[in-house]
Amino acid sequence: MKEKGKIKLGISIGDLNGIGCEVALKTFEDTRMLDFCTPVIFASNKTISQQKSDLGINISFNGVRDASQAIDGKINVINVWKDAPKIEYGQATEEGGKYAIESLRAAVTALKNNKIDILVTAPINKNNIQSEDFNFPGHTDFLAQELKGESLMFMVAGSLRVGLLTDHIAVKDVAEAITPKLIRDKVETMENSLKMDFGIRRPKIALLGINPHSGDNGTIGEEDDKILKPAIQELFNNGILAYGPYSADSFFGSNSHQNFDAILAAYHDQGLIPFKTLSFGKGVNYTAGLDKVRTSPDHGTAYEIAGKGQADMGSFKEAVFAAIQIFRNREDYTDLNKNPLQKQKIKKQVKS
């Protein structure tokens, strides 16, 4: 197990014209953050120096060639590129997307090679990142390809945890995309994450209905009765505490979410609108189900305030803390499950 506070935190810088670099640098402007992790920013010395100057951020950093050379107690920057890209705050440019992906690819490679322990990704623009060799709707889909496991988009803010059955697909395609297998896979991934990443021994999971009022017994669509309900019953019969489907319109307003360890929403806005309403500025986007830990703030590039020094780093800081805690929880979970027979023997010896 790693010494406490020595986790190497990789940071992909996101769209250079957004607030990603600003919130990352502001987070570590508070030097106490260096007690918890060793940050490694994938960008360049020139880019970080320009952002520092433009935004009036008071930090010093250490340039390194490779993440393995990162020095504890310092902000480390890897020169992923040597040139000085043009920064146009507030603009969605092709160049901004290009360097966002260069940073992300370098950070994920370091993560896969165990040169960093965890990754926090700053926001990207889903339009200007598209190219011939990068055709993904967002971070989650790219990470699902690059890392091992079955990914789940999991929004987290304290005890509020909301996952998605479907994420970046059009609403018109949602019902067709939801199959019994998808439901089983996502619920099982969520349950495993709750146990391993959040230390919950017997998690209770609520599923939200696909249609208004969960279909109203078939009056407003048959998907809830024919697909969701049988799948939930099967999961419950197999020992997973899955419940629902619940009518999404009143679920959060009635505080029903407080009775569960996590909620699985049918589609993107059904889950993210209530989540961000309840937690905006403190929420974290976590990609559960993969063999590596990646988190992100719950906001986008915020072009409207980029370059003005107005960005709040609260969500980015929460993403850092969440990644660290999940990494530690996974270590503890692995340690506890290495040799359960030996641990049982130790317990008996202590009792006698």
C-alpha cells in the first residue's frame, strides 16, 4: 500500500480555451493540497506559464520529462508538446480540441503504465475534439476503450450517487438501447463499485423508470413492464438489492433517493438534471467499473467565464479528493479480500 499522501495524481488539462487549466491550478494554489497527493499536469511549461500569467495565479511548478520523475511536494508539469499553442479564451477552436486530446492521451498512457495512480480530467468540448483518430462523444467512451472493465458514468456528491443506464445518446434512441443485459451489466457494475470504491457492504440500488410514471401499467409505454421490471426482479432474486422502477418525476423531490446508496437513471438528463440541481459545484463525475480511477468535475468548459479568473475550483477539488479516497478504498478492499480464511483465523485467535 502506498504511503499516505504520496499518490501520484495525473491531470489532463482539457480545452485550453476553457476553465480547465484555471481550476486545476487554483486547486493547487493552496499548497496544503500537496500533502494529499503529488500532481502531475500533462501539458507544457509554456502553456502553464501563460495561463498562470493571464489568470494571475500564484504557483510555482517543476518541469519533468516523465511522470515517474515527479517530485513529491511540488506541482509537476510534463511537456507533452514543445510548441506554444494559441490560447483564445472562450472560443471553441480546432487547436483547443487538438491539445486537449494530446494531454488526455498522454495522461491515460501514463495511467495504464502505472506512472500515475489516479487521473482527474479537466473539461473538454465534445465537438472540437473530434478527428479521424479520436471519434468519441466524451471521456467515458474513450476510457472504456483504453482501460479494462465495464464502464459506468457515476455522478457522486457525498451520499448522493447517480449512475446512467445510457449516457451520450439521443433521447429518441434510449428505449431501444435499454435491454435486459444492459440493465444487468450496469447494476452489477454499480454494486461492485459501491462495495469496492465506497466501502458499502450491502448496497441498495434504485432504478428509475424509462417512461413517465414508469409507464402507468402500460398506458404510457410498455418498456418498464416488459424490460425493467423483469430484469430488476431477476437481479433481486440473485441477491442484489435492486428496487424499482420508480417514477422519475417525484423521486428526488420526495427525498426518496435518501433511502438508497445509489440511483440508476435510464438516460442522461433524467439523472443529471436532479443531480446537478442538488449538488452543482460540488459534484464529481466518476467512471466506475474500470481497473483505474478517473474522476472529473461536474461542469463543462464554461467558455463564458474562461480567461476572466472567475472560475470556482470547488468541483475540481472535490474530484481530486474523490479520486484519492476511491483509490484508498480499493486498496483496503483488495487487502481485506486477499485471504479471508487467514483473516478469519486471526479473528478467532484474538477472541480466544
